[in-house]
Amino acid sequence: YGGDEFVVLMPETEKKVVEIVAARIAESLQKTKLKLEQSLLALEVTVGSASCPEDGVTAEALLQVADTSLYRLKAIKAQSGRDTDQGQRTSLPSA
């Protein structure tokens, strides 16, 4: 299974507020279960972020910093065993 990436822009927003919003989005998505055949799939969420002007002033620079942050966090999750398929599927009762 592959992943999708989404961008959330929050102009003129304090970093602490961005962190709170990102945590709420992640929590909400992680509570979502998707049905695939007879299994429920849990969503895994990793958030990378960047701030202007600290991390860059162009869209390209900010996206690069956020993307690098995202993949660094994914690597940490994978090393700790949190980003595995183990425990992510729950069988559904037969209809």
C-alpha cells in the first residue's frame, strides 16, 4: 500500500497552534477505520512541518523542509516498530 501526502497552509499562525492543529488532524485520521474486504484498516499518520521564514521563504523551500521532516519521522517510526502492519488490521465478522 502506498501513501498520500497533503499540504495544510496556515498563514500567520503561531507554531504552537500549528502543532495543535496537526495533532488534532492526525488523531482524527488515526481513529478512522477503512473497510477492505473482511478487514478493517487503520490509518497511520505522520506529519512534517515547516515555518516561514525560519525554514525558507519560497513554497519550494518550505515543501522541501516539510518533506524532509516527514520522512525523518517515518524512519524513526519504522525503526521503533510503530510503522508496521502489525496490529493495524482487525478482522470483521462474516456477514
